[in-house]
Amino acid sequence: MGAPAPTVVLPSLLGVTVRRAMIVGRISVLVGGGMVAIYSAGFGFGGALFLSIGAVVLPIFAVSGGLGGAMVFTNDRMKGVLEYLVAYGVSPRRILMNAILASLAQATVVLLIGVAAGTTTYLISGNTLTWRFPEVMLLYTFPMSYLTVSLMTTVGVFWTSLSSPRTGMNSPLGVLPLLGVAPTAAVLVLALTFSAYAQQIALAAELVLAVVLVNLLLRTNRLMPTDRMLSSA
Amino acid sequence: MNGEPLGGTPVRDAGTAATLVCRSLDSGYHKTPVLHDISFTVDRPSIYVVLGPNGAGKTTLFRTIAGILRPTSGQVLIDGVPIDQQTSRDRLHYLSHVDGMPDGLTVRESLDFYARVERASSADVDRVLDQLQIREFSKTFISQLSAGQRKRVSIARIFLREREIYLLDEPTANLDPKVAREIRTIILELAKDRIVLYSSHNLFEAREIGRYVITLKGGALTLFDRMENVRSAHFVVGVRTLEPTSALAGWERSGDYYLHEFSGPEEVPALIRDLEARGVKIREVREMENPLEELFT
């Protein structure tokens, strides 16, 4: 065998994956961004409501806008792109991480639209910003959005890998938004029911999602075997 | 079976002295075994045509050699280094029978995408756009190309960077004859100093470009030999004449051809001399059956 092989650093494909997610998932971003703008602007006029229920619901729009990563993965599998990437040495883990980060980039766009629209109408309505605003955003809205989008993309990628290549409503891509919305909906219901513990409920939900996500990511090699990343053609 | 005792002096180029070894290879998908105990060694630049009926395991063999499928047992080695090492992967190009073109990108952007994966430069992209004559499509989205144009772009990718071993899975499928011929010319040029494993369902193409033939059946290697050693049990020659002749009355006919069966091609010159002596004006003499067909039965 001779001397050990020199380390070869493969290029990151993150930039191009984000760009492709924006192209392939542009409808998702447009719909998510449009909806969140209307929703947030409406809640902004409601004053304090924007910082309570409004901020809690924002992750739902992040989910609807953050489907690009999973879409790119599904497309690439069906078109045979993944086959080439694996042949060139790109690992399934890197492919997954790129898909997650691309989805997070889309989700960020949607969230920023929502925050901008809500804050604008909030201020126009004569309200003043307090420390409560960044607190809610940093402790709940953004982390919950990123966790649900990451989890949704991870499940979508694993599910796509383990099932036959297909698109449509009964495909992983068709079901993913429901999966992404479920945690936020659960937190909303629990927080409204036990309003005194709303903050604890939100943080506990984030912790649970983080644990599930990390556990799934640790099983990447088993849930994304390279022989399941081939096109069926 | 082993591909080593092929005879002749190995043709080696200083820059392309790769040796590809498949050793006792078992491979397949998930829990479905496809390849069984495949062993061969390829160590000289040439075109090795991989043939076999549908389901024989050609694509699985290519995917396993390319390191996409992990063998359940056995090894793929390039100069002794396993294919799962990046240094081995970097010595090999794989062209799938699917195009593998990313959605949402133009031709130029798709090639830029692969150039990035391959650590090739923008100048390399420009070069292959001209080499494969696809510059006119460079701003066209992949989804707007015809199947043949997409294939051409897909093939362009393997010229972004030079490698020592090329695995080409049906590279001329779905191409019109003119483009297929151009692609074959490029591949023939490539094979002067590179190892090319080439699968095809077109037996005439296989015979035209292949110097060696590898056949698979039921996931097992059934033949690895020089193309000229592959002979039919029946060697049928067709003779087409310039004008009707009674000298060939009684010969079986197929279209314009008068058919005659021999035990081997070495008898053909004598036939031609005999026919000319009998005043037959010969327009064409050709072998009517492709001996590779028998490898499929």
C-alpha cells in the first residue's frame, strides 16, 4: 500500500446549494414570505399580541419557506446528481448538512420579512420596543424556527433516502410541512392552555427538538446509506 | 476468471500507469446481492467494453468500482489503494447512464457546479464548452435541453479534469448517430493513454470501439478477452454485387446480400478470389452477424 494517502480537501458546496435551494424552492420562499408579511403586519398593529402569540406562530412560516434544502436533495436524487457527488467523494453527511443550511438560509429570509413587517406596523401603531422583543426572538422565535426547519429537513432527507424516489403529496416532500408545523402548533396549544408556564414550555420544546435532531444527525451514516442515494433510472 | 493473462506487451504511458483491480467482488443494493465474485485486473490504456443483458450487473459493477456502492466482500483497488480513499476516487471518472444534471441551473452553471466539485477551473469549463460544442447552449437551462443535448452536457463533465480511469455507462444512449459518432471519436482519443470501461447495448458500437470485452451474466463475470478472440459459432458473410449474377444462384438471400456461411473469417479472401474468378463484380462483402450477440444468449 505504501505511504498513507495525502489528505484531499473537498470543496464546500454550501454556497451553490443555498443558491439552488433559493431557485428550486423560490415558490416556497415567496409563499412563506408573503404569508408572514401579511400575518406579522397584522399582528404588529395588535401591539403586545405581536410579542406573544405573533412571535410564537412565526416558526410556522419559517417552515413553509424552508423547504428548499429538502427539495434540492429530492431533485438531486431523482436526477442522479447525488450519485456523482458520492462518486467524487462528497459524503452523505456533507450533503445533508448543506441541505439543512440551505433550508435555514431560506427560513432566515422568511423570518426577517416577518420581523421587519411586524416591527414596522408595531412601531407605526405607536408602540415602543422593549427588551421583551429581542428576548422573545432570541429565546423562542429564531431557535424554534431553526430547530423545526432543521428537523424537518433532516427527516425529509432520511425519509427520501430510505424510500423510492417520488414527488407529490404522498412523498416525503408533500408531508414535510405538516411535520414542521406540528411542534410549533403543539407549543402554541400548550402555552395557551398553561399560559403561566408558556416560557418554560417553549424552552422545553426546544430542548426536546434539539435532542431529537442531534440523535438523528448521529445516525446519518445508517439512515443515508450511499446505495439509497441513487436514482431509480 | 481473471483479466490478467491477456497476452501482448502492456501498453503503458508514464502518466497513466494506473492498475485497476477488482478482487473477489460481491456487491449489490441494500440487501439485494447483484455481483458475485467478480475478479479482474485492468492495467493498460484501452477501451474495455462491458456487455451483458439487462440486469446482468453492468451498472452495479460501475457503481461499485466508482465507490458509490460499498462491496459486501472483496475490494476495488487503484494501484493498490482502495477506492474509498479520496486519492483513488480522484483518479477515476464516472459517467452514469442518468444525466446527473442539477435542477434550476443553466448549462454553464451546471458545469461550474461540477467544476467546483472536481476542483477544476472556469477556464476548464470554457474548454469543454468548446470541445463538446455546447457553447451555444451555455445560457440555456438544463430542463430546456433535448435528451441528446443533456447527454452531451453530461459527458462534457468528465472532460473538466483529466483522470486515468473512465467508467462510461452507456455514454451514447439516446444520442443521434452523428453526435454518437463524435462522442465515440472523443472516447477513442481518450483511450490512447487512459483506461476506459464502456458499457453499451449497441453491439456494433461495442465491436467498433472495444479492444477488450468483459461480459457479465447474472452478476458473474463470464468473459474477459480481446475483442478479436470473440468469434461466432456461425460466421456468415453477405456479398452484395454491382449487377445481378447467376453465379450466386442458389445462395440464400437477405435483402441485397447473398449469404454464405464459413467456419471463420480466414476463409473470406479465398471466397473473394473465387467470386472474382467467376466474373462476379463485388460491391461489398460484410460479416452479417455480430459475434457479440452470442454473448447475450
